[in-house]
Amino acid sequence: AQSVTQLGSHVSVSEGALVLLRCNYSSSVPPYLFWYVQYPNQGLQLLLKYTSAATLVKGINGFEAEFKKSETSFHLTKPSAHMSDAAEYFCDLDGTALIFGKGTTLSVSS
Amino acid sequence: GAGVSQSPSNKVTEKGKDVELRCDPISGHTALYWYRQRLGQGLEFLIYFQGNSAPDKSGLPSDRFSAERTGESVSTLTIQRTQQEDSAVYLCASSVPRERGGLYEQYFGPGTRLTVT
């Protein structure tokens, strides 16, 4: 069965700290994986995507994610959090079905 | 170019009434998706259209929900006899389908916030 699990519904970091948002997946076919961000009162927009070309994927706003097949993970990271990063983040699996994770709300404090 | 648009942006309706939500995808995007996002929850897949193929309706929660799409353009999501639990943001997205190449990611509209009183 296909699934996406985002560990931690809420992550809080201080400005300048490392951001780590976790996503684990289960898929019977080679997956395409995406991270989307939803800023308050806005629609979702793509942060980055993995489509098998490279395991380390760089996205917008300084975010990146690494596809690790052995760990079935696609965690999202950013070296230094900014206040403007506060948003909800969704991991998406496109395998034989479209499955979004439940989302992780990132809070950034000064 | 223009992105995905949805209308109305907000809809308040009384329990038991029918509502229609509209989505205009990006021109050339043959794939169109509807999702529901309840307050504080993740995205719930509802339905997927791909060109002239039969839609994937596996996510529709009940027979009160239906959706149509005219060719590769506008789609409408209809909820009949609305219930309070239907209150949510309904998101539409479009994309170039995988088998056509392209970037695979979905482009989302701003959503329609539905409140059933």
C-alpha cells in the first residue's frame, strides 16, 4: 500500500536554526516525491521535487531534500530558518496514487 | 501566464443546499485534481481527471459529491445536500500528466473556502 508519513505535525525552531521536516514513504513503484508549502491564507506552491534524476534536490528559498531509498525517506532541510519560512509543509507521493502527507506546521521564533 | 483559478473564493451555504465550485486550470494542463482540506488537517484527494479518460473518483467521500470536466478545461465540483462536515477549503490543481513528460508537479489554485451553517 502506498503511504506518506510526516513525522511531527508541528515543528518549532528559532530564527537561524536548522530546519528539518521529516517525510517517510511507502510505494510499490519508484516514487516521485514533492514538497509543497502553504503560506497563511495562500494556496500551495511547489518547493522542490524528486523525479529520480538526482537524490539531492534543491528547491526555492534555500530548501533542499535528499531522497534515501534505503530509509524510504525524503526529509526537507534548510540550514538557517527565517521568519518568513513559517508555513505549513506537505510531502506528496506520486506513485500509483496521489497521496499527500498530513502536513507539518513550521513555526519560527525570533 | 495565468495560474489555476477557482471561484468563488468563499462560499457560505445553509445545510441541505447544493453548491457548485469552479476550477479553471492552466491552459494545456490535461490533468486536473480536486482536494479537500479540513481545518488543521492535510490534503484529502477527491477526484482526478486526465484528458478524455474516465476520471479517478476513488477519493469522493459520498455520492453527494460529483465533479465534471469539459474537455481539458473548466471543472466543477458539486456537493449536494451539504452537511456541516463538508465545511473545508476545496483546492483544485492542474498539471502536465506524467506520460506526456513535463515536470509532474501540480499547480494549485487559491482554493474555495466552504462554510456550511
